[in-house]
Amino acid sequence: MRDLVDDLASLITDVIEDFPDVEPLDSPIPEVKKDDLLITNKMSKCPPLRKMHLELANLNGLKILHSVFFPNPHYNLPIFGCDIVSTGKTVTAAIVDVSPVRGFDNWEDIRELSNEYKFSERRPIPLWGDEIFSPYCKFMRINKNIEMVNFYCLVLHYLHVYRNLVLESKPDSNWVNTMLRLDDQIHYCNQQKKNDKTRGILEKLFNKEWASNYIDTVLFDKPLINELQGMRS
């Protein structure tokens, strides 16, 4: 079987490093070690993207990848996200999406890619995700090598389209549009924080306070209004 987590981690890292004017971003918690748990967090930014986050975790052979690209709200860009949970033999959860924000309507390429790829074990979108994921979100369980390859190719193509959107984007001088995108990004983070599985695992390994801090500052930190002026480019 392919190691989908390692393959996608390499792919996402290459895409991040290939963005123009990319620079490292300090992570509030770059590494976590506890017993059999190891978590690493790498973050970067470029003018159109305020944060590109790649988290890798390993717990007793269970491998997890979490990645989100959060746009600078001055740019009319959606949110890219990808998550993988793998036991080594089976990918129990694989999800990739380009999540919408108000004002973005350039869906043709993503729509075509979504229709092109089919998977045999689709999983239902959790209720908290209905409001933030696009109609082109792919969420499935994978235990066939060919579907591992297909999912890798799907993420590759989604990232290719997303990268082109970023390269073509320009700052939007309309403050109202910026605030709408800011509000949608905050809503995205609030909905993601309703994922009880993530919170439950972290609380069990650590405690409620640590779990909340990690989710709020590392996984789904919200852009602050007073930071927007500094994000303009």
C-alpha cells in the first residue's frame, strides 16, 4: 500500500515552497512529544495567503495529516483544506476541499475535477461541515491502492488549480468585500472547532485547556480585524 500521508506531505510542502515570496511563519506550538505521540507543525505565508499550515501526527502507528491554506482576506480566494487519517493498511478518513467565501465564483476547474474522480467508500460530511464545505468536497475511506493513487492525483490537481488562483489574484481595495471574506473565514474556523473527534482526542491525551489552546492558536486561529491593514499588499 502507498503511504498516502508521506506522499501528500511531500506534495503539499513542494507546493508551499514554490509560491512566490513565501516565508516561514512561526508556529505557536511547533512540536509536541508525549509518550508515543509526535506532532509537528510547519507554517508559511505569502502575500495572498496569511497562513499555509501542515500538521503531521503519529500515534502508535496511526498517521495523521492536516493542512489548511488560509487566504489573506484582502484577496478573493477560497480556503484549501486536506486531512488524512491512516492506519498504514487503511485510510479511515481522507478529505480534500476548496471551501468557498463570499465573492468567489471561479469554480469551473474544481467542478470538472470533482466530477472526474469517483471513490467506492464515500463518507457523509459531518453536520458541522455542511455550512463550510463546497459541493466539490471529497470525503471517503480508502483501502484500495488504486484509490490511494486517485486521491493523491485529486489533491495534486486541486492544488494545481488553487495555486493558479493564488498566482492570478490581486488585492481587492473594496473594504466591504474584505470584511465579508474575513467573516466567512472566521465562520469556517468556528465550524471546524465543532469537530468533537479532534477535540476529544486532544483532551484525552492532554486536558481541556491544552486542547482548546491548540485548536484556537494552531489549527484554526482567526484573522484579527486589526491585522488586516498589515496584510494589505
